[in-house]
Amino acid sequence: LLKETLEDYGNSETQLGLLETLHVDGNQQDLGRARFSNSMDPKHFGGAEDWYAWREQQGSVGRESEAFYHGVWELLHHCKGLMIGEKYNGKRRIDSETVLAQMTAGEQSFRLHINHILNKIQAPVYRQLSVEALFALASIVRNNPDLSIGDTLVIDILIGHAVRLCWLQEHPEFHDRYEECVSLAWQAFYQLPPHALANGILDALVFLLNDNHD
């Protein structure tokens, strides 16, 4: 059993390594030019002290808008699938072809399916982070209708790169020793206003797409 578990883990690691680059069809040259503006930010924290507390509050409630589900549905048309939470767990993968063939955008079963996977994320604050990442990705593909990604989008990987890129933009002196400040980078990322976080996700997507062609 241990051998099988380790082999499965090794296979997952190999597959994950392959997903560190994304294969793309369609025009991506101007993908990072349009930025998210602060007009998308809530006007107040809703009683929370800061953006971290706001995300924890939102993640605990877990009520997503119809626009969110519609956005995820559209996102599935632009990639092979989504992996939400626990990047080594295949059960967290949403296969685009299967879902789009078996469900419709507005039906309850689709919303329940997305919620079921999101609710597997134990930390409310990270659940909210994942929701914001998906919302940002949905906005990106909506503004770039020709963008087609020939891979599964692993949300954990995108968020991880977004954390690093946002930190290094503010602290370029750590470029060669980022591993020393990973914890600080995550703390800073959780405190970003939603538009800045969305721009981090955009930068991470551009990085992964461009990395495949360097």
C-alpha cells in the first residue's frame, strides 16, 4: 500500500511539474496589458478589520454570485479543466469536456458541483482566495475570447506564482532568495485588495504561458 501511495504521489508530482507551463492557442500577446482596477473592490470591509479578515469572513459564508458560476462555466470553455485545492488530489479536478457535456450553465447541479469542491478547502480564507482567482480567470477569458489553454488550470499553482510575483514586484531585492520570505509573501498577498490580487493572478497566468515559450 505504501509503495502504491508513493508511486501515485510520484506520478502526481510529475504531472504537476508538467503543469508548471501552459500550452496556449490563440493570441496572447496583449494578455497582460489590461489591468483590473480598484473599482472592483468593495467599498468597505463589512465589519472586518482588513482584507485578510474580510476574506476569512467571505470564505466562511461561502455564498457566490450567479456571475461567479457563469464565469466558471465560461472558463471551462477555454481550458481542459480546473484543479481547485489540493493540487495532488485528482478528485479536485473538474474536467471541462465532461461537465460541459453533462450539465448546463444555469442548472443547480453545476453550482452544487462547484460548491462541493470549494467546500473541500478547509481554510475559509483560502477558499475565498480560490474564488477570487477563479473570478479573475473568468474575467480574463471573457476579455480574451480567442484564448484557448490546452491544459488543466491548477488554481493552487497559479496562486503560488501570483504570491511570488506580487512579493518580488514590491521586494525585488529578494529575487534570488525568495525562499527566505515565502511566509511573509503569503501574508502580504492575503492583505491585497481584490483588484491587486486579481492582477497577481493575471501576471501568474501570463508567466506560465510565456514560460512555455522561452
